[in-house]
Amino acid sequence: FHDRSNAYICQHGITDGDAAEVDLSIRRFFPGNGAFWPFVRAGIGAGIVEFPKDGVSGLAIPLHGGGGVRASVSPAIAIVAEGQLSAGIAFFNHGVGAEPQLGFAVTAGVEFGL
């Protein structure tokens, strides 16, 4: 909404909003111990960020960095756990302009060899 001086005011919290992102990253493995292979990851992304309560949306460009471990279950299947930090900038509508974006994610997954 707009305040008395006609400036656009956002009323969202730190956990409000939605986002969808595509990233390009490189994963570097280090020497492992049997089935366990530690790695680091670095990359860049592009995504759409939206705060529906305020009607504010924009484009985010974050850098990613993280690390984790890959555990081989069989020659074609591995379990992966990773922690990742992201920091970047987003460009929003309604005159909000450029704002910093920070993120943290912990993920677990399964990788299949084809």
C-alpha cells in the first residue's frame, strides 16, 4: 500500500513470499573414504520472487556456495546431503528497486546413474 507521502510500503515478514529459481553450478568432489565423497558447490542462479500480500515481485540473481557428502549405495544410486548459502540481489517492482537477498538451505536427495 502507499503511505501519506505516496511511498510504497511493504508489510511482509522474513519468511513470507514465494520463489522459483534455476541455477548453474559446479560440484567439486574431494578424495573420499570408501562410499563417502565430500564435495563443495558454487554457482549462480536466476529466479522469480513474489510477495503476494504486498503485490511485489521481481527478478533475483543469487550466488550459491555450499558443501556436503555423497554416499554411494550401489554403482547406480547415491544418497546426497548438502548445506548451501546464497546471497545476491533482487530487482522489485512498485518502486521498491534493488534489495539484497539471503538464503540458507539444507537438502537431502537421491542421485541415479543412467
